[in-house]
Amino acid sequence: MTNEKAYQGSCFCGAVRFTVRSEPAAMGYCHCESCRWWSASPVNAFTLWKPDALTITAGAHNIGTYNKTPHSNRKWCKTCGGHIFTEHPGLGLVDVYAAVIPDLPFKPGLHFNYQETKLPMKDGLPKFKDFPKEAGGSGALVAE
Ligand SMILES: [Zn+2]
Ligand SMILES: [Zn+2]
């Protein structure tokens, strides 16, 4: 028995379903070009988890993978084309897109790659120029 929390999510059409357990390591927004380009949106709302927190509960065979670089295994649904999550093996974390986990209360805590922003957000949260030092970045903060 456990009090561990679990949140249900799915792709846009519902063919792929998953559960994430416990709590994310971090939640926030990424403004980098890769996130913007792949998501076709001005900013990416991310939730980062340890890989074993994520369990695919339906439609695993329906998940496509795209690698532009070895750092990001981008996962999407072969039926609806909706993006689901991206594995970051080097970081030991998986980014499950906040928009595909409606159950999870999204509480952003920081911004990544704010030097590249196309959508300035004056929310008072820390804005990393690139990434925190723990994630291999400069750790430098920039103004809103
Ligand atoms: Zn789908
Ligand atoms: Zn990004």
C-alpha cells in the first residue's frame, strides 16, 4: 500500500494512455527553438519526471519516436500525431508535456532558455538564460 499519487494522461485522440506517479522533479516553461519548432507553439510547458515514474497503460505500439539528436527521444501518437513526451537520456529525465496530463495541477516553477523567448512572461519566476547548472547549463539568470 502506498499514498503515492498517480495522474492519468493521454495523447490527443486517446489511443495512447499513460500514468505518471509521485511528483515531477520540476515543472515550468521552455522557450528554446527546438521546443517551439517541434510543438509549433511559442513556448513548451514541461513536467520532468524520473523515467520509472511513467507507465504506458494503453497503445504502446502506437507511439512513434523521432530523434533529431541523441539527447531527445521525441514520442508522439501515430494516429493523431499528438505529442506525448520526450525522453532526455543524458539528464535521466522524461518531459511529459503538461498539456497531456489534465489531472496534474500544473505549478510552473522556472523558465528554461529564456534568452530565446518569443513570448515574454512576466510571472516573477526564475528565468534561466539556458539551463540550471545541475542540467548542464550555465545557471545564469536573465531579466524578464
Ligand atoms: Zn492519439
Ligand atoms: Zn526546450
